[in-house]
Amino acid sequence: MKSAATTESGSSRRLKELLDRNRRSGKSGVYSVCSAHPSVIEAAFHHAIADQAIFCVESTSSQVNQEGGYTGQTPREFSVFIHSAASNAGFPPDQIVLGGDHLGPFPWRNQHASVAMEKASELVRACVLAGYKKIHLDTSMACADDPQGCPAGPARYRQTCRGPG
């Protein structure tokens, strides 16, 4: 059986190294961008290269989802886009951390909660399968059949974690 140290991903190892450096000097960090715009991504990669930094790029549930979001990209397509941009910039793939920001029912909030939450769970699954490492769940928004002023509670959060079906 392999040890955890031999099976961790390159980005996980790099994050641990960065944390160690930060604790020693207080001068290390991560570039984190929530954008799908090619010029923003390119500029961020160039800054991360210059600083030899890890680059975290995130997409929201409205930007990128299994239906294409407003960028027209699924999580898999976004992952391919980011890795292609990294390759073009000469950025090491083991320094990329893909993230999903505020993943939840927001894009489908005008539908019944059962439908919106099923789609949110599908999105989380698609992000994980596409290689996303940072997952920020947000189930706080009301859906069409929620009582007015009734915030979504822990049960909805747990539902997103369990996944579709």
C-alpha cells in the first residue's frame, strides 16, 4: 500500500510547502482568481510564474456549470481551458489549483428546491471529476418553493454533499 506522501498530488504537495514557507517568513501566498477571461488568466499566470507561486483559479456556479453557465463552459471544458492557458504561458501544471466558488443552487434558484439541489449536486460532482480541488459549497439562497425569508439550512448543505440521486 502506498503512503499518503507518495500518493498526494503535486498541487497538494506545493500547498504544504507554501504553508511551511508562510509560517516561517509570512511572505508566501497563492494567486487566486475567479475569472474565465483569457486575458485575466494569462496575466495571472505570468505573475504567478514570476513569483513561482501556486495559482488557484475558480469558477462560480453561474460562470461554469454542467449546462455551460454564462461562459458556455462545463467544469471539464473550464479545466481544459485553464490547463491549455497554463501550457501556453509555460506554467507548471502541478502549481494549478482549480476551485469551485459558491457552488450551490443559485443558477437554478427559480426552480423548486428539489430540482435546484439535484442540479447543484450534479455540478459539485462534475467539478470534482474535472479535477477541482477547492470546493466552496453555498446553499444559502432560497429556491422557488422555499417560504419567503426562510434561509436554507444544514439539511440542504448535507444534500449537496451527498450528491445527485
